[in-house]
Amino acid sequence: MTADCVVVGAGPAGLAASAALTARGIEHEVLERGRVGESWWARWDSFRLNTPGLLNPMLGPAADDEYTPRDDVVRRLEALASSCPVRTGVAVTALVPHPDGLTLETSAGPVRTRAVVVATGAENTPRVPAFAAGLPVAQQTTTTYRSPAGLPAGTVLVVGSGQSGVQVVRDLQAAGRRVLLATSTLGRLPSPYRGRPMIAWLAVSGFFDQRPSDVPPEVRLRPNPLVVPGEEGPDLRRMARDGLGLLGRVTGAVGGRLLVDGSARRNIAAGEEFAARACTLVDAVIDRLGLDAPPAVPEEDLTSFPVREGLELDLSDDDVSGIVWCTGMRGSHAWLPAELLDDRGVPRQRDGAADLPGLWFLGLRWMRRRGSSNFEGMPADAAAVARAVEAHLSAA
């Protein structure tokens, strides 16, 4: 098989790439190893997008305050794919450069092409620490957890207090489960704020338009600030008052005991410092642009809240029967030549372009700007990549 351009992956980034290539009249194929939106099928039953409808225009019409559930996300992706040249069930296993183009080795045979857009996502393989293998309890990840019914009776430990971790905590608590949460350092977004979801204000402020060069490298490595669907943003301090057990970061294991670094209060404090900076940023934008917004409502005083200060968690003594690892995800790019990846396995690229002529990426975190890995940012990035592909094909 030959094609002018091949897009690898039929998730949001791949479908955005296909639409942008089609708009420029570029003949292409989209290869997907599983189903359209494969990684979204792997979300838990109660999953909802963390961003409201106003930030997800590529998914089609939605109320500004809608947090779209998993099954609707998949249906909308399937609708987008219906007008794209997608071939499902074709796994790409290697990319081989040659003097007049590129060859993709696939489960359906080799594909010769002059351009490739890798849109397999930046977050589809769970990160789980090696010491987890020896723990004597049921364990799941954000790609295997479906519902509380899939875990044995008893207390559940959720490791990681980011987007996924807090959604899973809420799901478990809604089913009446006792939950412990091992926290991590990330920002909190007080929401709503001055009459709108905080994330909507951040979009107005240009927060998601920040370029990689606008922030220090360490900022680009941090997880996204905590945003969970719902009318009110989550506050771990309030959740602790309501019965959630907060721990520090899990650092290792000895037998049936987990080692904890006692950082829970420091992690919460870091989140509150980010919340204060976010409010200051939004206030300044409202004043600068002369926007109509109600005054900020003071938040409840939550300076006092319980945490577990111990440096160990004995799974048996605490009746912990299951762990859900929400410790981040990574992309699956091992099929690419090693020289195209950094020491973390992340593609080396600049504005989506690899060092290898004819190869681009889409959907990576901080690819062109902060919003590059979100629904909000993918269409614009896809348009830029499609322009570059067109120029490459014209010059070839």
C-alpha cells in the first residue's frame, strides 16, 4: 500500500489531523490499532471530561457547562471518523526511513508514504511503580478500573490526586466505599470563580495559549491543575473533613506495608498557592479587558483539616483490599526509532515537527502550547501540521 500521508491513531488528535489534511486536499489514510477512540473506551463507567463544552468545540455542539460522559465522547469521535479515511484494526509496529520517504510496518503489511503524522496520544499507558507487583491486594489502573463493583469489599486506596484520581475517589465514595487518597503536588482551581468555571476564565486569559518558551522546563513537566467535572471544583481539604483519608506520596513498599513521605499538608499547601495565583491572574484579566463579572465570593475557611501523618500504611491493619493507581500516563512510542525519542521515551519535536523529514506529531503535551493535548487545542495544531505536510509534499 502507498499513500501521500499516513496518520497513526484515530483518537481526537488523529481525527483532527485527518480533518485538517482533508481541508487542504491531501490524500491520506488513518491507521488505528483498535477502534476509533480506543483509549476512551478504556475509561471508567462514570468518567466525564474535565473540560466543559465551551472548550471542546471539535466534538460538536454542547452546552457551555456540559461535562461530556465517556460514552458520548466515544459517539462523537465515531461521528467525526465517519467522514475520515480510517482503517481500524491495523497496528503500526515500526517506522523505517528510506531515501525517498518512509515505510510503516503494520499488522496489515508495509505502507510506503511520504509523510507521517503520529497522533497516538501522550497519555495512554499507565505509569505504575515497580514495587506494586509484590503488594498482596487487588490492583487496578485508570485503564482497568470500571466501577466500585470491580474491587473487593473493604477500603480502597487511590494513589494520585490529579484529575483521574479525584474522579475515581468520587465514584468510590458515591458507592459508599471507604477511601484513602495518597496525594501529589498539583494546583487546585477554585471553581466556579466570579460567575464562571475557573477553567473558562483561564481560557480567556490566554493560559492555554502559553508557548513552551513562556514557562520554565520544570513547569512543563508538572501535571495539569486539578479540574474535575461538576458545578463545584474539588477541594481536598473539604473532602478530608467529610471523611476522605489523606496521605502523603507513596514512595515504596515493604511486604504488605506502603512507605509514605508525610507530604500531605505540603501537597495541599502547594495546591492552594496555585489557586491564589490563578485567582490573581483572572482578576487582572477581568480588570484589563473590562469584563462584566461579579465580585469574588470568599471561600470557606478550611485551614483546619485532618490528614494521616504516619510514614507507613499497613494494608492489612487499614483493611485496604484494593488499590487504584492514578499515577499518570505516558505515550506508547516504542515503535519509533530510538533516536527520535528522549531519555523519557517522549518524542523529540519542535512545533510538532520531528528531526526526521516527513514526520510530525500531534496531541503531545506542550507541543506548540499548553493546550496542545486538549480538545480545545488540537484543531489549531492540526491545521499547522497540515500546512507543513502540504509544503513538504509540494517540495518533494
